[in-house]
Amino acid sequence: MMLLPKAVPLGGVAAAPRARLVALLLAFPMLLSEPAQAWWDEGHMQIAYLAYDRLTPAVKERADTLLKLNPDYPNWTAGAPEGKEKLYAFVHAATWADDIKTKADYYDDQPTDSTAGHNVPYGHLKHQYWHFKDTLYSPDNTPLPAPVAVDAVSQLKLMIAALPSSSPASEPLRSYDLTWTLHLVGDLHQPLHAIDRYTAQISDKEGDRGGNEEMVIPATGQTLALHAYWDSLFGGYSSVFGAIFDADDKTNGLWRVAVEPAKAVELDPAVWAQESFELAKQKAYAPPIRADKTPVQLTRDYETNARNLARSQAALAAARLANLLNMVLQ
């Protein structure tokens, strides 16, 4: 294990409405049993911030050129300190795939739709099923349904292939794919975005939906879904300034988390998903988590382990994101 320095490319590879929404969710914790946003704003932005600092100057310029084509770019740079506009846009862009879930002009679709896997720039579909790669799992041999074909891994592979200038993709498509990539790399490192558990007590056609059916009570006293608990480990709604401030904290900042160099250069999304799947089985579903829907009080050990794992996964996601972009945008 080693602490990766800031500003060094890894592995040697050349708003108010949202605040009100989060406040509502916190006021009514049971609503959090619905599908959640991996790591929420704070986690995704910290991952993007760490990755940005490790990009080559040329890749930073290329990324900014592409992100300017996103319709939300002016919002991302509004209020940014002078000279930090590109950084703020990159960091904020990591939340865009979640932001569109609350936009009135974006619409739900299904993984079984004929257009589910189409990689089309800036349409108005939410593609909520792109946020996870659910490997189906049963610890008690409960029968499993057939898996879906379109998921975070299938889509991220399409996007990675489209990002290089040598690909036939258009600039708007590369912009769209970059914005999604900033988000999906983080999603695939959240263990509960890589598993769907079926048990005798939770055996409907959708299983537990990555921990959305199991309820837990952490030290805060809230009752919320296991999935939402893991998503919230970095906090909820945050500004770009707040995420950067937290990542840079001299005591607990994400910069201080060590990453194994050999893992940092693993750039296959399918491998990331398999790693997260194994971590979910071993850590996210560890005792006292039950195999049914009965709410359980989380232990100090469980919460400590969850926070430590979240930090190590986020740091690893940042390392891999930086290496990936340095490769495909060079």
C-alpha cells in the first residue's frame, strides 16, 4: 500500500431545489427505501476532484472542451472562483447522471425497451438502470431470474470505446459519454451497486434491489434502507466547494487514503463490478444484516468497517478514473 501523491498521473498512463429534495428525504427516512444515488453528491464529487488533479494538462483541456457541450455547463461554473471554472465544472459534472432524475423534461425508461442500450447524446431518458451492474446472488439457493443485458458495465464499455478522438463518435456523443463516465466509475465502486440478493424471505421478481429491501438503524437513529445507508457514507447534498474542502481535510480527507498501484491500473469495468460484488457479499451483508426486511440496529464495528471500505473504494475509483481518462482522452 502507498499514498498516491497529488498532481501525479496514476500508473504512468500517458442548487436549492436539490437541497429541498434531500431535506424532504431526511425528514421522511422511509422514502429512502427507493433506489438511491451511489455515494450521493458528496462522494461522486470527491472522486472527480481527486481524479481531476491527476489528469495531464492536455487531458484536462480536452475534458473541459467536451463538458462545455453539456447543457448544464453554465450552472456548473456559476460562482466558481476565478481560474477554477474548469475544475468546478469537472467536479460538478460527476453528479449530472443523478441530477437528471429530478428534471421535469427527462423521462423514465426500462432496460427491456428497444432503445435501452443505445448510446445517444443528450436525449431525455433517465436510464436509471445504467447506474448499477446487479449480479444476482442467493445465499440460500432461492431461484434466480434471468439477468438483464443492459447495465452499468455494458454502457460504460460503450462509452469508453467512444471517447477517443480516433473513434467515429461525434463530439456531442463524447461529451455525453464523458459526463456519464465521471459518474459510473463511482457507481461501480459502491458494493451495493453490483449485487441483487434473493433470499427465502425476499424472493419477489426484483430481489432486494441492491439492499433496498433491508432496513437498518445506524447510530443516527434513522431507519433507512441498507442501500441508502451505504450511499450516504460521504454525506448527502453538497456544493463543489464543500466536497473539495472535505477531500482536502488534513485529518480525514480522501487524499489520505492509500491505493495499491496494481489495482489503480485495472481499467476493465467488469472487473470493478466483480470486485464490488464480492465486497457486497462479504461486507455490506455482514452481520447484523438480516436475510429479511426486519430493521436491524447497526453495530459500531459494522459502521466503522462500512466507512473505511467506502473511503478505500472511493479513492480507488478516483485513481482508476484518472488513469482511464489519461488513456482515452490523451
